[in-house]
Amino acid sequence: MPTFLIRRAVPSAGELTPQQLRALSTASNAAARAHVGASARWERTFVAGDHLVCLYRAASEAHVREHARLSGYVAEELRHLFGRPTHLS
């Protein structure tokens, strides 16, 4: 499945505790899983100030947008990532 990057505005995201971030992601994934199923799968999240930057594997961009909508956190930016991960040194 293709990989997508989404950026979501979450005020004070950088001040949330690991437990609060875990609770947020658990609720987001549970809500979306019930409606989107295996068509969109969360991989990883990075906290960047007042934003969460998330990586998803999904059948299409539409599936990622629907996942974001159902989770309650709008995807401000969505990018399709091409190729394999590369580590730059």
C-alpha cells in the first residue's frame, strides 16, 4: 500500500504527555478503524510544536482523508510519499 504523510493542527501538542498522546492516538485509531477498516493504517506520529505529523499506509488518499475526518483531527496537509525510506547522513 502507498505511504502518506499528513499534518494535523493540535494546539499545544508539544506539551502533551506521552500518556495523553497515546490516548489521543488510541481514540483516533479506534474511531476510524470501525469505519475505514484495513484501508488506512497508522504507522507513526511525530510531534512538531502545535502539529502532529503522521505516516499512514492506505489504499488511497481518500481513505486517509476519511480516517482523518472520523478521528476528529483535520488533515491540513496530505502528501503521497514515493520510494523507500532513506536515511541521510
